Amino acid sequence: MTVERVSTAAQTQYFLNQIQRAGAQLDTTQQQIASGNNADTYAGFGDQTQMLTASIAANARNTAYQNATTLAVTQTDMQDTQLTSLQGLAAQLSKAVSDAVANNDGSTLMSQAQSIFEQATAILNSKDANGDYIYGGGKTDVPPVTVNSLSALAALPAVSNAFANGTDKKSVQVADGVTVSYGVTASDAATGLMQSLSDLAQFDAGSTGNFSATTNLTGAQTSYLTGAISSTQAMSNNLTTVVSQNGYVYNRLTDAQTQQSSMDTLYKGFISNIQDTNMATAATQLSLNQTQLQAALGVTAQLNQLSLLNYLPVSSSGG
């Protein structure tokens, strides 16, 4: 008589399936720990796939907004510094005119005016790191100020001819549906300053001018400069307004950066919660998977070693 094994083919197949399932779970957990991701494909995230893809797309848009806003902040910050210097030059011109009247001495007035013109022109014709004119208003390859001397400025039929900048203003999208315009053109910033310098140079070149020739102002010179005090002060105040408006834009952009940073943290948190492996949980699961696999292997091995002999009574030998 043949003694058969207790186990059947169906039982063996069942435990083999359990071994395969436990092995697959173990492989998955090991892969999660090794890669740091809960799955390698979107399908692996199940019902969280839609939230994950939406968060990734939103974060990508936010990153693009961050990059564009950073460039805008850089230019606006640079212009803030330069426009503040330009406003300082306007204040210097106003003070020089007032001092000439107060001291009854205009002998150094035109040399100061020439210096102010040169410094202002240098600011307005400055370039950014890419070699583009900052105050070009869209014409980034053309110097915004076309004249290089105070006398050349005074010779123009109109101060507007001193500027070659365009009128385009830059804009940057800082969030979904939110756009901020930024940038100041040379003519927007300095038309008033150039007008004051041109008027002063034209008077100086006229028959009653020539401030440098005398330490005592004539009646005509005093009359002209007294009138110029109010106009140069108004011009200086207007430049202060330009500086303030640029500062307001700068604050809007930096506020947008703060919000973008917060959104970046938020989106990355969403993505991490779905995508990234929780190492503590995964380590526990790994131990559980290993135990399950070992148990399935052990049971299957024991099952395949059993036969009816294990259950037959042991006969006692008699004498």
C-alpha cells in the first residue's frame, strides 16, 4: 500500500500564492524604503492620484511665478536704489539754486549743474546684468538718453528729444490671475530734472546769464533764479513721488514672494504626504512583511513533509 501525503495540490497552491503575495508585499515595502516614494507610477497612489497630480501641477506654476517674480524684484530693487540717487541729484540742483540766491553768488552753479547732468545721465543709461538698458522702456539696446553734455541738452528744440526710450512697461504674473506692472522709463523719471537743467543752461547761455563770470548776481540773474527755486523744488518733489511709486511696486512684489514661498511649502507638504515614504511606518511594515513571508514559507515546508505515517498509531511490539 502507498502512503500518501496529507496535503493536497489545492492546499499547496494556496500556500504558494500566499508566499508569492507576501514576497510581493515585501518587495514593495523594500522599494518604498530604498526610493523614498510610496509608488513608482501614478497608478500606485490609488484614489490619491488626482490630488497628487493637481498639487504637482500647482507647485510647478508657483515655481514659475517665483522665478519670474525674483527677476522683477531684482530690477525693481536696482531701480529703487538708482531712482533714490536721481532724486538726490534733483534735490542737489534745487539746493544749488537756492544757495546761489541766498549767497548772491552763482559762480559755481553751472559746474554743479554739469556734474548733476552727467551723474543723472549715467544712471539713466545704466544696464542690467544682461547688457540691457534698464530705463529703455522696451528699447533695451538703445541708450535712453541721447545727449552727452549740458550744452547739447540746452540746444534741443524740446527736452523730449533728449530721450529715446520706449513706452512699454514690464509685467510679471505673480499668482493665478494676478499680474504686477513694474519698471520706470528714463523719460518718466527724469523729464522734469532735464527740463530744469535745460532751462538753467539756456539762461546761462543768454545775454543776461554767464553765472560763472561773476560772484555777485545781477538783477536779472537773481530774478530768474528766484523763480527757479519753486520749479526745481516741485521737480524734486515729483521725483520723490516716482521713487515712492517704485517702492510700492517693490513691496507688492516682495509680498508676492512671501506668499509664493508659503504656497511652495504648502504644495510640497501635500505632495510629500502622498508621495514620500513614512520611514517609521515602512520599517514596521517591512518587519511585518518579513514575518508573514517566513510564516508562509514555514507552513508550506511543514505541510509538504507530512504523510499519513504521521497520524498512524504506533504499534507496540509484544514478546
